[in-house]
Amino acid sequence: MAQTVTECLSAGTDSVTLINSINTDASAVLMCDGLTQAEINEMVQRNVDHLSAILLYAPVDASDDTPDIAGAASGLKSTHVAAVTTGTDYIAAN
């Protein structure tokens, strides 16, 4: 059974939460206790990469049951797109 767009985007919710928490929440520092800034940046990059991959999902032809996230309405994926930008900006600043 193929996943839906909503199910695929839900799979990226943890990445959105992690990126936004590290960027804005001082308590997220506790989650990163003992990590160097380079290691935190690597963690953020892995999550940016994960979201970027999800956002590119699209069927290759009519018989492909891959959900069309790339072609989905921007409102469905706006938090994911924003988290990619936030994570990229965070890495550049740190």
C-alpha cells in the first residue's frame, strides 16, 4: 500500500521540530549537551537533507504510486520548506 502525501510529510515532522527547536529554543541546548557546534550542525544538516528528500518525492509516470509531494499544494508542505530554510540558515550562522 502506497503512502499518502500526508503520511510522508508526517514522517518529516520530527525533523521540522528538531531544526526549529535547535534554532529557537534555549532548552534544546540540553538535547545537544556534550556535542560540539560542528556535531550540532551535522545533525541539523542530516535533518535538512531528510526534509529536502521528502519534498522532492514525485511519481515518475502514471503507474508509479509515489506520492506527489513536489507537486502538492504549498500550504501542505510550508512548515517543511520553512524548516529547510531555517536549518540552512542556522548552519551558515554557526
